[in-house]
Amino acid sequence: MSRPDPIREKFLRFFEKKNHTIIPSDSLVPSGDPTLLFTSAGMVQFKKYFLGENKGLSRVVSCQKCFRTSDIDEIGRTPRHLSFFEMLGNFSFGDYFKKEAIEWGWEFLTKDMSLPENKLCVTVYKDDSEAYDLWKQIVPEKKIYKLSEKTNFWSMGPTGPCGPCSEIIFDSGEESGCGKKDCSPVCDCDRGLEIWNLVFTQFDRDNSGKLTPLPRKNIDTGMGLERLSLVVNKKKNVFETDLFLPIINELEKTFECKYGSNKKNDILLNIISDHVRAITFLTSDGVLPSNEGRGYVLRRLIRRAVRQAKLLDYNEPFLYKLTNKVVSIMKGTYSDLYIRRENIAMITKLEEEKFIETLDVGINMLNEMIEKVQKTKKNTLSGKDVFYLHNTYGFPPELTEEILAEHKLTYNEEEFIEAQKSAKEIAKTSWRGVKVADINVYNKFGPTEFVGYEKFSSESTIKGIVSDGISVDSTGENKTAEIIIDKTPFYAESGGQAGDKGRIYSSKASAEVTDTQKTPEGVFIHSVKVTKDKFSVGDKITAEIDIEQRKSIMRHHTVTHLLHKALREVVGGHAAQSGSLVSPERLRFDFTHFSALDKRQLDRIEDIVNSKILDCLPVKIFYTELNKAREYGAMALFGEKYGERVRTVMVGGIENEPKTASSLELCGGTHISNTGEIGYFKIISESSIGSGGRRIEALAGKPAMEYVRRSEEMLNELCEMTKSSRSDLKERIESLNKSQKELEKKAENLQRQILSGKKAERAEYTIKNFKLIVQKIDNIDEKTLRSVADEIKNGVQSNSVIVVLNQKDDKMSFVIVATQDVAKKDIKIDSLVKEFVKELNWSGGGREDFAQGGGKTVDIKKITAVLKSLL
Ligand SMILES: [Zn+2]
Ligand SMILES: [Zn+2]
């Protein structure tokens, strides 16, 4: 048996021997490409090389983590579809081409993987005679299938780089085909398994559709590790390979079932084992369950997996345990998984628990909906309602359908689809509120040179002006606009650091810069409010940031690095940064941890950070290679993508010995040059942000000092208000609290005494053989009203009905109580009160021996008369 790890390793070594550089897998979260939610192919991280924008590497090989949701409905039902998979690929950027790609592909499969030649066949694009002739040297012509553009021609988009592809297919033989007369390895059925796709990118397509040969031709290949493992190990489906089997075995134990004994159950187990791998890797790459974007996809996956378990009648959280299984299978290749295993399990568990609760809520809501529909004697539920359940509570429509079927009901699917469509419209991918398509308005001006690491101002030229999303020649007077310049000292919001503010001016005009953002392609956008005259494209200007503000940002940024380090020291290495915000006023730091930090921990963090400030440590910036930085132990952000050369911020430590640093972090932000400049650090809050995340808010420099001053002022005010000194303020407040409570008690007693003493307003009547007591009082609260009634009751012992009336402005409330013996005999207070309030136009109700209510003020004589008439 050839285990997956050696297959992966053999592949990389094979191409390394052919002078390829091994590039580690990129994160599942691609950066710099807002059109992509997830890394879906090995090529994604090489896009720049591919387009010839980045030279230097011409042959690379990788095993890339990939995630796709396009086949989600097929997963588990077919032997080969997966959401998360690993893609083996070799790439050539303007170096070797078809001949080598084809020959090496064949060599690797037949020699290194020992796949039988007679089981393999290939496809080529129908017009690609070059590929056909190359394959002819290797395999018999009858094994070369010419296919159409649909399957064998690749393009990046409607225009741009494109080219034919060639696939290597594993033929599992006629006997496993569909049996049709024309069944072949390229039939639609499961007979042939595409294992390796070779893309020959050789053309550039223009607007008219014309193909021009590219000066630099590229090779881009992709082979699913899971599929390869399947054929190498002669398995029937990917779930039987070593990548999945340990997960399946664990599921067999959890659900007490046997894999392979029931087709329907097998599908459920397949789906869960696929999803749990995706969940583990996505979480490890920094995705947290949420209601939008990537987080939503993750949430859907978790819910989908939990839902499969529900179909197996399993209602407990289980996925989180399985993530450990995934970690143990994959940690050899992806060491990050092991480091983050606790976070992954915790995040999964919280989400599972939440969903199981949601399912219960959903079922209750659905039951109510069903009742309503049944009352109206209809048999169709509104599609909008089903969508609401789905969208708001994540209640799966197929589950709704099942439950409805039990009641012989259905729902309006058209309405459901309609509701879904309009929700999708709203949720369409956007970039800071700008539709992706519109980003080109900015990008056409080309990247901006950033000079703000060294300088606070620059002499620049205006390259473009954008107003309301449209490129214009000049700004209006006193108008807002977005200005793009050739070089800028303004830092654009990124990595959690706020964009700079400041001003832009020329000899005649000036404008305030209110914010700076940048597109993923590196175009800086300065939002301005013109204050004098106007600006035009081509103007020479001075760009000047607000220095005080920037300095405050830099203090907060550098101290964020110190906080990150101190946090890990105090709560543990699992406390990884999951987000941050650095502004002139404060900093916010989000991290993964599962319980509140106590006072002692927060104090320790504060102390560690402040001691680094007192030590006046130098802050040095240097550039190095990503691998080197990792070796030094530099902290990198959860799920962040870094280039080959990385900017590293080092605090303290011995010159040229990064390992000795107090903090070492990959970061593109701006920093002060010595920790002494931070002045002072103060944590002001620590709270939960859900899904296993915590948030610390803190201040540095002036805002920290102001905070302390404000706290001090408040303390002084308190001393003044309580007329005490600081040293006995605490005692003073304690004694105030105590006497407050005593006073309240006294007041209550007094009130009661006064009330019971107000005999004057009490009338007593004898009716039949019991007493009716009517007591009227004014302006007391409802609680006291009841206790007055009880008090009177206790005083009279037996044979009495007591009515207490309380008047407040034009409203009157009442309480009626009766002694036990009366209630037991013929007078039921609850039925009495019904008539009583009806006569007076009041409202109220009660039990056999007690009632309350009220309404508009009514004359006491009338009330008494009504009572007498009813008894
Ligand atoms: Zn077939
Ligand atoms: Zn930073």
C-alpha cells in the first residue's frame, strides 16, 4: 500500500530533480484577489508569475490545499468529488512546454507510481495536433481521444491567456462502465477517472476572440492527490484511501454503524468525512464561522455535517472530536494544524452546539407554521417562510420538506427560489462597498509608490480623480472626490492599521484628506474634501500626512505587537491574532481563546508590555525571505498571505540576531523607532466576540494618559460627592450602601404603618354573614398595594372580602383578597372580579382568593355600590 504522504513527497521530489523549486502550499484564503473567496487551484498563488509580472522563478512544483463548493451536491455520492482536496502541480513560466510536460507526466505515473500503462489513456483538444503528435510517441493512437473546447480548452476569462489542455485518464475498464454500446474511458459514467490535467497556455485572446500566440508560454498542471491515491491503491472511491479511512472508522464508532453495509448511510459518512477535512483546514487558515463571505461557507459546511448526523439520529456535538483525527492524519505535512488543533476543535464545537440549538428552535417555529397552515385548511407552506427559516436559523430546506411531508404538506418552491435570489443580490461580492467590476476605475491608474515608511510628505503628481465612481478631469470647488497620485506618504488602511489623514495642496488649491484606502492591486485612493480652489489631473502637489495622528497610530501599532507577544506568554501559544484595528485613538486586538481573562492575567499582560516600554527597546525593520523569517520564529497572521520577501518588524534583541528579539512579526505597518516613544500602555476592556474569540481594547501614548487622567478626575469627583478622602472612599461607599438599605426598609415600614392607620378612608359593610372592607389610598406602588391588602386580611382573620383601591392621578388600581373560609364557600373572587371590572369598564383578573386590575378613576360610592350588588 502506497500511503498518501509518500505520494505527495515523491511528486515533489520527482520535479525537484527536474530543476523545479518546491513552493509550499498557500493559505486557503487567497489575498490580493478580491474576486476569489478561496484558493481553488495550484495556479492561484502563481498568478503574477503566470502573467509575466513577476519574474525570477520559471519552474515550480507544489502541493496546494484547495477548496471548492461547486460540486457540493455530488460529494459523497460519487467516488471522486470533494470540497477540500490537495492539488499536485508542476508549472513552467515561459520555460519548458508541451513536450516536457507530457513526457514527465507519463514518466511519473508509469515509473514512480507504477500505474499499468494499459490502464491509462489521454485526451487532447481537437485542434491541438502538437499535443496529439507528442502523445503518439508514447501511447497507441486509439488511446488518444480528441475532445472539444468544452472540456479541453482553458481560459482565464473571456479575454486574456488561454490554451488547450490534455488530460491523463485512468480507465477502470469496460466492466465498470455504464454498459452502453459507445461507452469509453471518456464516457459520462464512472468508467474513466481524470487524474491529471495539463494546461498549455499559449494564446492571448482579444475582444474580437482572435487568438495571438503568447511570447512566453506557460504550463499549468493539476492532479488531485486523493484521486491519485485511489488509483495507486486500487480502491473504488477516495473515501477508502488512507486520507479518509481513519475518519470513516471513527464515524463508525460514533454512530455505531458499519461502513459498506448500507448505501444511504455510506453517503452520509462520506459527506461528513469530506466536510470535516474542509472545516479543519479552513479554520486553521483563519476562517471563523459567520454570516458572510468565507465564514458563511464554513458555517454552512459545519451545519451540513451536523445535519447528516441528525439523519443518523445522532444529536450530540461530534465533529470537533473528528477534527483531531484530521489533524493526526495531516499534521506531518501541515504542521500549522497541530499548533492550532485546540482552536480548531473549540471553534467547531461552539458552532456545532449553536446549530443543534438552532435546529430545535427551527423545529418549534416550523411546528407553529404548520399549525397555522393546517388551521387555514391549506396544504402548502409559503416559500418565503421556509427561506426565512433557512436564512435566519440555518434550517435546511430539505429538512423542512421532510417534516412537512410527515404532515402531508409541501411548500412553494418557486417562492423559496425567488426569496433566495433577492437575498443573493444583496450579498453579492463587494470590495469595501464597491462592486468588483468598478474597481477598475482605480486600477487603470496603476500602482502607487508608497514613501510613507521614511517620509511624512512628498512632492507628487495627480494621476487621476474619481468622483461618484467615475473618472473625471478635475475636482469641483468645495467638493469631495478621490485622488490618485504617483507617490504618497499616506498609509492606506491595511493589516488593521487605519488609513492616514492629512492634506494635499498646491500653490493655488488645497484639500483635506479624510481617509486613505488601497485596491488589492496597490492603487492608493485618497478621499479628499477640497477646501480651496480645485485640483486637476496632472497638477503638481504636496501630499502631507497629519503627523501627530500618524505618530499616535504608530504607537498603537508597535504596542499591538508587544501585546500579541505578552498575551501568548500569559495565556498560551494558542492565543493567535485573528484581527486587529490600530487607530490614532485606540487599538483593538482579537484573538482565539475560549474563556475570559481574569484580572491577574490582564495585569500581567499590562506589566510585561509596560516593562518593554520602560526598557526603551529599538524597533528595527528588515526584509528577509519568508522561510528565514519562519526559522527565526517570526509571528505571522492567521490566514494572511505573504510574498517571497517579507517585511519583518523586530523589537529589541541583539543586532542581526532576530531570534533574540522581544517581538518579531511580519508586518507592513508603520512603527515608531523605539518602544520608549509609546510612553504608556493601558488595557481598558476584555470581552467575547463569539465563536471562540476574545477582544482586548487598549490605549497607548496620549490617549492612555488621558484615560488615566479622566479616571483620576472621576475619583476626585466621587470623593467630593461623598465628602471623603481617597483613602476612606471605599469604606464611605460601603457605609452609604448599608444605610441606604436600612432607610429603604424603614420607609417601607413607615408607609405601611401610615396606611393601616388611615382608618378614616376605610369603610366596612356587613353583607349576609361576612364583612366587605373597602380601603382607599393614594399614590403607592403596586407591590405595596398587595402588602396592604394582605395586612388587612391578616388583621381580620375570617369571614371577610377586602378591596384596596389605589388612586394615581386619573387612574385607579385595585387588589381584592378574601380570607380562606370565604373563598372556600360561595364567593369566588375570580368570577366576582369579572363582573366587577365589566360594570366599571375596567380590566383585571385573578384566582379564587385573589384578583387585581384597574382603570380610569371612578367615584368610590359607585364602586362600593357595584360591589354590594355583586355580593
Ligand atoms: Zn459509460
Ligand atoms: Zn503589525
